[in-house]
Amino acid sequence: MAAAYSDVGYRRIQLLKKTLVQIVLLFIAFVVFFPIMWMISQSLTPNSEVWDWPPQFIPQHPTLENYQTLFTRQDLAIGHWFVNSLFVSTITTILTLFITSLAAYSFARLRFPGRDIIFFIMLSALVIPAQVTLIPIFLLMRDFKWLDTYHALIWPAMANVFAVFMLRQFFLGIPRELEEAAILDGATRFGIYWRIILPMSSSALTALAIFVFLGSWNDLFWPLIVLNRLEMRTLPVGLTVLSSAYYTREQSLVQAGAVIASVPVLIFYAFFQRQILKGITFTGMAGM
Amino acid sequence: MQKVATGPTLQGRIGQFQFTLRRQEAVTGFLFILPFVAFFVIFRVWPAIQAILMSFRQWEVLMPEHPYIGLNNFRELMNDDLWWLSLRNTSLFAVLTVIGNTLISLAAALVVIQPIRFQTLYRVVFYAPVLLSVSSVCVIWSWILNKEFGVLNYFLSKFGIAPVPWTADPNIVIPSLSLVTIWWGFGFPMLVFMAGLQAIPEHLYEAAKIDGANAWQRFRFVTLPLLRPTILFVTVTQFIAHLQVFGQSFIITGGGPGRSSYTVIMHLYYTAWRFYRMGYGAAMAVALGIVMIVLTLIQFRFFGRREEE
């Protein structure tokens, strides 16, 4: 009997401990997520009420007028910014994936003179920080007459050594037998790359695509330098302008801008969180 | 005799065939890397060389000539008070952020790797801020950190704490920006630590348990030593990444108050793109690049040692 009692007691203590841990963790998760909820809540509050003290945690008069203003005001072009960001990120991702995977396949499988030396030179270039190359690439863009165009955002991103490195590692892990069978059937090298290697690497390609897309979507410094006209800006650049111009007067408008820049990504994340977390870990590990 | 006669011919033909195949493979191989190598040379190799060459020239955008001036740019850099101030601010920011980030992400990884309820929810929530752009993060936080109307000071006032000038006090502004950055970024090292923790063999923990080690001792004598390479990887890569801080200062404080959150990349931005002093900017970028390369090499050294062990 005594043993049974103490067993019940032990279980109760364990349950209590678990519950306490969960309460603490849920609280921490709430704190971490709070700024995002706060941004959304403020964007739905009329501008006159964001200055209330104590703050309105749930808007008392929820409104979409901030979004309406953002899209209709002449001195803002958030519709353009959104389209620019989406276009540039999508094209950059597709082109980067194609160009780097083609090179990675060649480095992994095809034999040609100088292959390993070229690969080694490429890897050593990873050591050079991107900051060093900013000014010369900017001047190059100016000479190409690419400043203030999509070209300036898309093409420099193709020199993604890390992507080639990561994909090569992945391709090396694919068994050769499949390719050899295809060669006997008369497939071309490009056919093998396109129909065998790429489909078999969908997990690595997805991971890389997410990585490249987010990098492009969220980049601030480079677009800030090479873009000038209001309607050419991407969302992160537009947001800095919005926040510096309207910060003091129209806070809820600025928050609505941040929502437009971040909520599409967060919704996508909510649906594909498993793949994204796995993919990020995978690409992050390749960096090790 | 006939066999001997046909043998070399057949072999010769096979050899010929193999040679053609190999040449074809080499040509294909070159063609496949060609687009990438072209971009690599144009946007990586050439600009890197160009940056070094420019750093020895007085290269102003509006001037037709770019005369060679030897080490003058670097000499000017050594006497540039703003450069040293920005380097000091940036280092302080990077150190604070790396310490905070490493501790918090390691703690988070240790928790979410346990088989607890809502495990996925915690992982998803902790990683969510990483997906935001620096602009969104700064817009959100400059409002939260607002001294008069910010919600953070509102919460603190509930505990009787007077309004803190998060971004208006020269002594607090860098820790504030660090706080924002840790919130934004700790999810990534968390994932790296999770992968590192998963690689630790379970039987080591069981052996430690049998030897009577408690949870703390298991962490101290099993987890921590085996996680050392991961910790080193995280701290060095994070430190290099945070030396490049720009958006946080640019958007939240504009480098202020005064120059107290003025960063190295901000100095580069103003030198090259506001004052159009490209040569001096290149010298600055090269100097920063050398610092980062040294850090990277130190990291490689430590990693090399791990493989020797």
C-alpha cells in the first residue's frame, strides 16, 4: 500500500513538473511571438488610437484603412514594391538553382582537365567577404547601365559559390549506376542531369530554393545602393523610406507596411514549416 | 597470327572510341560550368581584385582621374576617428549579440530537443523571427522600444520601472540593438545546436546515468565537450555575420544618438554612396575584409584540430 501511495505521489510530482515546464515554455513562446502579433494588431488599429496609453492590445475599432492608404497614396508605391520583390526573388531563385546545379553536376560527375583546380579556387573565394566586392560591383552595374533596374539585383546573385558547393556534395551521394544505365540507353549528359539528377535532388533543391528566395526577398543593403526610383524599390528598401518619412506621425501605416513585407513569408512558413526547418538545417550544416 | 593482327586494331578502335567519349565528356563538363564560372569571375574574382587596386587610388565618382596614391587611404583610415568609433561600436554589438545568441539558442535547443508536448510549436515559433527582413524587424522594434509610447516600457511600468530610453541613451542603445538582433536571429543557431545535439550518441548519456551523473553533470561532462566544435562554429560564424550589422542602426537609430550606434558598414555606406569616395571606401572594405578573413582562418584552424583528434 505504502509503495502504491508513493508511486501515485511520484507521478503527481512528475505531472506537476511537466505542467510547470509547459506553462513557462508557453509563456516564453508567447513573448517571442508577441512582437509579430503586436505588428499585426497595430496595423489594424486606426492611426489616432495607436498612441493610446495604456496601449490597445486588441484594436477596439479594427480597420483596414491603413492598408487602403498604403496602396492608394501617390507618394507610396507598395504595390510596385511587392511586385518587384516577388519578381526579383522568384527569378533569382530559378536562375541561381539552374546555373549552380548545372555547374555542381559537372564538378561532381564529369571529368575534364583543371576541374579540381577550378573547384579549389572557387572554394577559396568563399573566404572573401561580400563587403569587399560591393564597390567594384556597384561601379560595374553603373558601367553596364544597370543601376535602378532588375538586372542589378538578379545577376550578381548568380555567383553563389555556396550553392555549387552544397549541391555538389549532394550529387556525390547519388549512386552512379542510375546514370550508367541511362548512358547505355543513349541519354545525353544534359538529359541525365535534367531527368535523373534534378528529380532525385528535390530535397536539396527545395532547401536551397528557400534559402536563396528568402535571402533575396529580405536583402536590404544591395537594393538600397543600386535602386533609386520610388517604384523600382523592393519591400525592405521601401519600408526604410516609409518608416523614416512617416515614423512620427503615422505609426499604424508603417506597421501595415511591415505586415505586407513579412506576413506572406510567415503564411508560407506556417504551411511548409517542416520542410523549411529541415531545409535550413541541411543548408546550414553544409556550411560547416 | 590473325588474332594478334586484329587484336590491336580492335583495341585501337575501342581506345579511339573511349578517347572520343572522354573528349565529349570534357567539352560537356566545360560547357556546364561555363555560365557559373562567368558569373563567378565577373561578380566575385574581378571585383575582389578591383577592390584591392582601388584601395591604392584616390577614386572619387565625380572626378575624371583616379590617381595612384599608395597607402594614403590606409593612412587616412588609421587616423579616421569615425572608423575607430564605428569599429568599437560594431565590436561591442557583435560580442553582446554573439554571447546572447549562443546562450539563448543553446538553451532553446536543449529544451526543444526533448520529447515534450508542443515540441513542434516551440520550434516553429522560435524560428519564425528569422524569416523576417531586417527592415520589418526594425519597424516592429523601433515602435516597441519607443520611450513614450512603446509597449515594452508599458510592461515595465507595471513593475514600477521608469521609462527606459532604449534607443536614445548612448550607453543603452547598443545593448538594445543587440536585444533586437538576438530576438531576430537566435532561431538559426538553435537549429544548428539541435543538429549537433542529435549527433551525440545516446549510450554516452546512459553510461553517465549508470555512473550516477545528474542532469547538470551529464550536460557539463557529456554534452558540452562533445558540442564544443558546434559552439565554436556558431560563435565564429555569428561574430563575422554581426560585424556586418547595418540595417538595425540605419533604420532604428540612424547611427545615433550622436554617433553611439554608428557601425562599420554604415561608415562604408556613407563614405562610398553618400560622399562618393570609392577609393577610400574600398580601403575600408579591404581592411574589414582582412579582419574577417583572419577570423575565418582561426575557425578553420580549430576545425582542423577537431579532425586530428
